[in-house]
Amino acid sequence: MSEKLFETNLVRKCFKGNVAIQSSNVGSSYGATEKATIRKSALQTRVKNVLRDWRLSLILVIAVPILLIGLWLDFDVTVGIALLILGVALLAFSAEKAVEHSVSIASALGMSPLMIGLIIVSLGTDMPEIVTSIFSSVLGHGDIVVGDAFGSVLAQMTLILGLLPFIGGAFRVKRDEMTVMGACEALALIAAVSMVEKGYISWMNAVFLVVSWPLLMLITRNVIKKPTAMPHTGQRPSYHLGVAILGFIGVAVGSYIVIESVITMSAVLHVPEYFISFFVVAIGTSLPEFVVDLTAVRKKQYEIAIGDAIGSCLVDAGFSIGIGPLFFAPITVSGRLAETTGLYALLGSIVVISTLAFREKLDKKAGVLFILLYLLSYAVLFA
């Protein structure tokens, strides 16, 4: 009896040992398969990222010559609208890639998310307005310079911030940060309006507007101290630099196409360049801000989003208006229109900043108010 019991126990142990060995083999096999899947997925992700970045190169090589040929030919308003849309699309995509890779370089240097949004991202997403200002000044179209700048301030502070909670979700903001950034933006707008209302921008005006931007950034940086830095990616800096440069080239070409389209449509439709620039071009050149800010909100990088939104308005109100006349002054503008639209942009900015500072959050209720502020501008300015 004891011998049978011993044999039974021995068989059971052997069976358990075999099961354990088989389980360990299956586990190791599963682990190896899982690692191989992860490596394959990482490789596919890297390939997709590279292909996505190479789309910019394809646009520059294929689409740009086609658009430039269209500009060289005599075209009517239909072709002008088509080129305007294509030019704005090129602006938005190019600016997005330029900003994305500029942020990667800045984060590697240890900058905080708010400062990256306020300085690096805002300057990058405002490249369409900056380049538009330079080309418009070269061609002597000051209304495009000021109309695009003031229109972008209004669109970014009201329309874009109003849409963010509906598409990306609500998020909280800090009262002290909103107060400081908002005050700097209001000062920049007041200075810009006081200079353009006389009907022209002189070289000294341009110097003041351009220099005011880094001074306001320095004040903001010293008042708002944000020590936390973002983690940087593992890509080589040369890769990010190369794609960023391609992005800035695309922005320059897209800006030229947009300007020529606006000039053509203004002549054909007999609509002042200022109105087209303020309402149409401004929305187009603000697309990079919308894309970047929405992406930042979805990734829960709220400080980058709010920093870019207000920082872009700071760039528009000072640097964007002044950079063109700095080299090609003086330029003439429609003083009465510039004063009216600039003051409305200032009023809208004060309402937005006050609302965010008081409530300390950007939600759908605030979004509705901001969007209504933007829509009201059509009634006020066309009355």
C-alpha cells in the first residue's frame, strides 16, 4: 500500500514539474513575442513620424511650384480664393511642423512649459503674421500688415480660446499668470493702436514695437517663475532643426501666396484690403495657434496652450506690426479702420483676461462668451 502511495505521489510531482516547465516555456515564449511586438510597434511609429515630417518636403517640392505658377498667370477671383485657401493650408501645416520641432529643441534646453508656450511656440505660430508683415511692407500694403495683426489678436483671444473647451475640454488657469500676461498684452495693444491711428507707421514706431516684445517677455519671465522643465525627446537636435527650417520656408512661401491672393481679390471684389485681412486672412494665419493649442490641451499641456494663445497676441500687437516697417518704413494704413479694430481687439482682450483671471478656468460657459465677442465684431465694425 505504501509503495503504491509513493508511486502515486511521484507521478503527481513529475506531472506538476512538467506543467511548470511548459508554463515557463509558454511564458518566455509569450514574453519574447510581446517584446517583438513592442519593437515592431515602435519602429512603425518612428516610420510614421518620419513620413509625416516628409509631407512638408513633398508640399514644398510639388505644391509650391504649382501655386507660384498660378500667381504668375492672370487669374480671376475664383482662382484667387483657391490660392488663398491653399496658401493658408500651407501656412498652417508648415507652422505646425516648425513649432513642433522648435519646442523639442527648447524643451531639451530645460525651459518650462509656460515659457515655451509664451516665447517659443507663440513666436513660431506667429511666423505667418511676421512673414506676412515683411512681404506686405515690401509691396507697400500697410493695411494687410495691421489688419492681419489686429484680426489675429481678436481671433486668438476670443474665437480660438472660445473653441478650445468645446473641442479639447475645460481646464484651469492661474490668476497671477493671467493677470501678468494679460496686462502685458493690453499694453502692447495700446501702444500699437496709438501708433497706427495717425495713418502711417514710421521707422521709430517700428523700432519701438519690435523692441517692446522682448522687454515684455523679460518682464513676464521675471514675474512668473516656472522652474519645472519638460522632458525632451530622444531625437537628435539636427533632425528637429532641419524639419523646423523646412517649416519656416513653407511659412514664407505660404505667406507670399496669401498676400498676392488678398491683393487680387480686393481689386476684383472692390473690398478694402483691411477688411479681408482683418476677417479672412487673420483667421487663416491663426490656424497654427488653433492646431497647436488644441493639441496641447489634448495632451494636458495646458500651460503651453494658454501661453501660446496670449503670447501670440503679444507678438501680433508689437513684433508682427513693427518688423516689416522696421526695414521698409514708412508704410501707410487706414488710420480710422485700424483704430476701431484695434480698440475692439483691446476690449475683447480685457474681457477675456478678466473672465479667466476671475474664474480661474476656461470652460464652455467662458467659451460661449468669447465666441459671442468675436461674432459681435462683425456687427460693430460693419455698422
